[in-house]
Amino acid sequence: MKPIRFHPEADVEVTEAVEFYEGRSSGLGSAILAELERSLGQIAIAPEAYQKIGRRTRRKPLWRFPYNLI
């Protein structure tokens, strides 16, 4: 199994998204983090299950939030 890596800019984007959603509604920041962790777990189990968008790149949309994991 290949390790899952985050681009440094993705770390910043996650932090900004959590702050944004938490500012919109209490608990929503935690919800996006939980969805991110759930999606990462799904990718770790079945990385080839998601849409291919390049020769070696796939995309997994987050449920409930307008983000994709690449």
C-alpha cells in the first residue's frame, strides 16, 4: 500500500476549510475533518476505485462538501 501524502498547500486548504465551515455553523468544521478522514480511509483500502483523471492520478469527491481528494 502506498502512503497517502498531503501537498503543503493542501494542508493550508484543509485548515482554511475547517475554519470557514466552523464559522458558518458550530460543529461543521469537525464534520469536514471527519469526512476527510473517512475518505482517506476509503482511499487507503481501495485506491483504484476512484475516477482516473490522469495516467497516475485519481479523484475522490468528498461527500457533503465541494472538495476532491486528488
